[in-house]
Amino acid sequence: MGGGSRGAAACRAGRRSRFGGSQGLKVRNTEEGRLERGLGVFSTEERQRGLAVCTLGPRTSSPSVLREKAAELLKTFPSDFQTVVDRAPDDCIVKSPLVDRWLWPGITPPPSKGNIVLIGDAWHPMTPNLGQGACCALEDSVVLAKKLGEALNGNSSVEDAFKSYAKERWSHVFPITVSANLVGKFFQSESQIVCSLRNNIVIPKLFSLKQLSQKLEFEHKHLK
């Protein structure tokens, strides 16, 4: 994340968009960091204090409706949070979706065409529930640099390098994208049955942070 001033973010499980994300309410020009139930931190390009809220609710662009929804969600938070919304101009309060894209084999188009290739969110946006979006983008760049280095050394063409990059990264980013989505649904569920199962069985007896970390690990080899 950039080195802007610190703000705060609060999130609830939201309505699914057609890409699989949730509807979000945010202050324009914010660069969301890790959004989750509770508090998080993000920065703005203009180095201003800001607020982002992910929320259920109707599809609307009316500032008054969005302000009311924000006030409802922030009523148990310190007053500074509401002050950010109150001071934001109407044209700076917008509603936009958090999205993800599941890279179904044989269905999803490849990330490259000719001499153009996609990395990070441009190829595989994911919900922020595992905090892996930026991590995967950085990993993409490392693998892509390695593949292009091999191509420049005459070992393959640029197009083949792109295909090799896509093949290697798909097996890593696809399960993470799916897992992030499902983890978000499960841990942010308001169903009493799901919450009871989660709090009394899954987290204390089945959930392993170590196993999760191992699935997210990326083995970096030095570039030559």
C-alpha cells in the first residue's frame, strides 16, 4: 500500500455482484486495503482521511440514501467515522462492487493475447478475505519476469513465455480466489446455525492457521 495518511474501514458481508463480489459503499479515490468486519486501514492517493464501508443494500447512487446506510452501519463506531461521511461531498460518495473472477479451466479466457498480458487484479480479482490480492499480483510479476527472462535469452518466444506464466500461476491463484470467497461467506455469515457451527466447532477444533498459511505460501527462486 502507498504511504498515504491513515483512515479506517468497516465491512459487512455484501450482496454478490455478477462477478461474485459484494456490493460496496465507499468514498471515491480510496485505495481499499484489507476490508473485514471490524477495523482496517487504507490510504488515499491524495493522502486524505477517508472511509470505506461494504454493505448490503439496494443498488442506488443517491448520496442521501448512501449516507443513511453508512450512518446505520457506523452507529456503534466512534463519531470520527461518521464525521468523515458527513464532510464528504455528494459526488465523492459512490457505491461500487467488490468483485472476484474464478478462472474456470476451458472457460475463462487466457490472460494474454499477442504481446499483451494481464497480471494481478486485471486477471484474477479476488475478495479481500484472505488478504492475498496484492500478494498474488507481486507473485505474478516475479513469475512473469522469470518467464520473460528465459524468452530474452532465446529459450522461448514471448508468447510462449506468457502461456507458461499463465499455466504456472493458474494453479496457485484459482484455489486462493475460491477460498477467499468462501471464507468470507462463512466467517461473515449472520445465520445463527452457521455462527454456532463456526464458533464452537470449526474455529476451535478444525481451523488451522498453519495449514492455511502453507496453502498461501509462494516459493520464490532468485531471478537470473
